[in-house]
Amino acid sequence: MTDHATPERWDGTIDGDGPTGPTGAETVESYDIDGGVVFYDAENPLAWVEASRSMRLDDCA
């Protein structure tokens, strides 16, 4: 299944106005690749997200 984000519809960020509780960032781990860094969920390492632009992790979690 392919579900590409478009400029009109893209994934949101956590802005602090949502429900309280874990944000999901507690289990984020990373590794370096040529020209970037890959972030992944250590509890579900096979889950992935592809983005067309980069964002600071601190701004999202």
C-alpha cells in the first residue's frame, strides 16, 4: 500500500495541545548514514516513515 503525503495533506507534529501521555519519542533511536541520520522506533524497528523534507527532532517531540 502506498500513501504519499502531499502539500495539502501531510503528517502533523506534536504541538503540546494534544492528549497527555507518552509522545512516542521515548523509544526513538538513530544511526548515521551518508548525508543524514535515520531515526527509528526501537520498539517497532520495521515501522518507517518517508519524508520529503527534514525537521528538527526537538521541534517534533
